[in-house]
Amino acid sequence: MTTRQYFGTDGIRGTVGRAPITPDFALRLAHAVGQVLRRTEARPTVLIGKDTRISGYMLESALESGFASAGVDVVLLGPVPTPAVAYLTCAQRASLGVVISASHNPYPDNGIKFFSAQGTKLPDEWELAVEAALAQPPAWVESAALGAARRLSDAAGRYIEFCKSTFAPDLSLRGLKIAVDAAHGAAYQIAPAVFHELGADVVPIGCSPNGRNINDGVGATHPQTLVAAVRAHEADLGIALDGDADRLQMVDASGRLYDGDELLYVLADDRLGRDEVVPGVVGTLMTNMAIEQALAARGVRLVRAKVGDRYVLEELHRHHWLLGGEGSGHLIILDRQTTGDGIVSALQVLQACLRQQRTLADVLRGVERFPQVLRNVRLAPGADWRANAALQQAQREAEAALGADGRVLIRASGTEPVLRVMVEARRAEDAERWAAQLAEAAVAGAPVSA
């Protein structure tokens, strides 16, 4: 497959003001995307949503201009979660959905990603077609063929109603006090409204964006803020989203934090309890072994995908399964949403607890997480870790010693010269010891290519 120059695993992302996250590139990108769309559709329409970063204004204007210059109509959604764009693209019968967001990254970063007309991630072939169009001179349309732009004024309201529709109509959140942390991001108005309209007493946190505070000490990437708030407000539960609201972490009344691995088990457990067939779920290479073993004990297979919700989704489609996710909180429930959705996932977890009249701790009783130790080993320039005989020998020894009570995962970072060494074991001291030995072998025995 041809190497992609701009697209990563989740669209195009980087620091604002540095290539490719610049207004001139955003204009060229939209024009190229418009050219690709017009190969199969005479008058395409795209939806553009964004999170709360101050750079969103600049990139939104540039994208709007680029699409218009290619003869594509634009519908502006304003600040809405990434999954809202996926839903509205499908509901509005648009040709494409565009999201301006860098998700859980700090505010100096931003990104651009796309959804198909069906509200799904687009295939590699489509991204390669866009990159090929970017390499060609622009083909400006004549004035009569320019695209027009309008704003969908009730985008947030439509998405709120969609989220509520995924919650069982015979259930209510009345009597529950829920702390909702929106990370000063795209769901800052929407998330509190959803839970309030379903009956909860909502304590909003991270719901005051100023363009520069997204994910800053709040949200799913900084859940201790929510833990403290749940305790301070004596809330029954806490819900933490990230900047574009596709990640979820939850906290119970005692202040215990539940990550995506545990919430994935709760979702599977709920379906099993209702006698639904759950042949398997998709996790990632980092999914805790305790979850895998607990699911296996109930006859549910866990398939591990590469890290990243894109790969989880690919495996779900391959197996025709419905539930998948990763520890970071990306949860995919394909009979509720086409993509990861923090608000919808939270509603499904709440629904599971209400149906069974059990707390999260009750559902997960007996599912004891295996300690995981992660070491980041910085490699020398040219170091070939795959040819490291000492590392291979240390890995064999670790795997033999751990047996069925642990595992070793070694993978290279995709963004820096770092080797990630993860050891998972039933006992924390075993995980620490083997991680240290593997990290030492990675440095000492790495051959350097000429």
C-alpha cells in the first residue's frame, strides 16, 4: 500500500501553526476532498463540527473556503462532540462529516478527521485518493458552481435527543446525583443537558471552555479531578469525557475509578444477563488480562486489536460483533452508534446498573485487574530492537515464568524512537521485575544498523 504523507490512524493531527495544521493546508485539504467527492456526486454536502479550541475558528473558515472552491456545500455545526458529527452526517444524508479536533491533546494541537455518509471511518483507499488530489494543482470551479454555506442552528439539540433515544424509555436517572466532567471540550453544553433531561441532578465540571483550557487538568485524561468532585459533592457517580467526547471514564460514590476495560465488561455482562448472545468482544493489545479471563469464564471470546479505536472497529466489522473498546475509554457499541461515543456509552453503563439494581463495584466483583507495568525505553539512533537477541531471550524467559498468569507486550512507538515494554502479571512484583529485566535487555543488547 502507498505510504500516506498526511493521514495518521485518526485523521490529520499536529501543532497549530506548524505543517500540516495551518490555514493554507486546511484550505487545500478541503479542496482536494471536494474534488474526490465530486467524482461520484455532482453537488456534495459536508458537515463541519469542532471542539472548543481557539484554533477551531481559523481551521473552520479555511475548510469552508476550500470546500466552496471545489463546488461543495457546507453545513456548520459549531462545537459538538465527534460522535455527534458521525450521527448528524448520517441523519442529514450528507456526503461527508468533518471534525476539527485533537481529541485528548492539549489546546495548542488540533486535527481534522472525516466520517463517511454512513457515519463511519473512511477506508485507506479514500485517504490515498485525497492525498493524490493534494499532489495535483487545484481545479477551481466557476462562480456559478461555487459551494454555499449555512449553519445548522439546532445541531446540539438534535444530538441530545439522539443520545436520550439510546436509553431505555422505562428507566430514569431520577434520584441520582451525577458529576459530569466535559473536559472544557465539545460536550460542555450537551453532556450536562443529556443527563439532566433524563432526570439526574447534574454537577457540571469542566464545562467552562475559554478556547485554551480543553483537557487542562480535567476530563478523561485527568480523572482525579472527577474523583475529587464526586467525593466533595457526595455524588452517586461521576462521568468523565475527553475534549471531543468519544472517551469515557467513570467514578463511583466511593471515588473508585473505572476505565474502558472494566466498562466494556459491564456492557457485555448486561447483555449476557438479558440472555443476549455475545459471541465475542474486541479489546486491544493493552486490554487487561483480568477482563479477558472474566469474559472467557462466561463463554465470551476476546479478540485483541492494535491500539486505537480504528483497529477495534475494523475487528468488530470483521467478526460481525457489537461491543469493543480500549482502556483509554473508547467504547464502541455498534447497535447504538457507528463510532465511539462517550455519552452514549455512559448511558448504556448506567442503564445496565439500573436494570440489575447493582453498582459498578457489584458487577465487577471478582474481576481483579492484573497489575501492568509499562516501561518506555529510548533507543539509540539506528537501533534494531527486532534483532536484539538479548531482548528475545529475556522475553522467552519472562513468558515461561509468567505462564497463564501474565503476558509480555513489546512494541515500538509510532511517533518517537521509543520501545514500549509492557508486562502484566497476577503479582505486581513479578510485573515490575520482568519489566525491568526486559528494559535492560532492550538497551544493552540492541544492534545498530549501518
